[in-house]
Amino acid sequence: MAVDGTWNLTMDTPMGERSSTLVVKAVGGKLEGTQSAEGQTSNIVEGTCDGNAVGWKVSITQPMPLTLEFSGAVDGDAMSGGVQLGMFGSSPFRATRG
């Protein structure tokens, strides 16, 4: 599937750039995997994939407890879209297959 693999993801947040590693694979119409940042790894939940469109949620505890909701599109070895940052609004993200 187009999204399978390891991605180096960068979010442009109100607190500056935040980087993480996303490891995913498509299983049917679902996206499964993990997202790691700042020494923590979390399972993604509610992952979806439909053609090149992808979406998932991940709960983090650093720098504060928050659920991040990603929505984007894969274009070859690049991915981009937006992420909802709870009460902090939304920010763009970009990723490259690593």
C-alpha cells in the first residue's frame, strides 16, 4: 500500500517544530502502527487509509497530555496534511519516508 513504511514526520506547532517517527502499514482500509517522539512510543488509533488519503490519532503525554488527530495525503515518498492539536488549534505537518 502507498503508506506502508517508516516516516520522519515534522509538525509546525505553536511551540516550534516537533519531530516524530511514524511506522505504519495499511491493513484493509485501516492504518496500523506506532508514532514515537521524545523517548515515547504510542500506538496509533482510529487509523484510516483510502487511496492516498490517510488519517490517525495518537495520544501523547509530553510536553503535555493531548490527543493529536492527523489528516493528510501520501504522494510517493512524501506525506503532508494537518494535525489537530486539541485546544491549541491545528498545524501543518510534513513527512518523508525514511
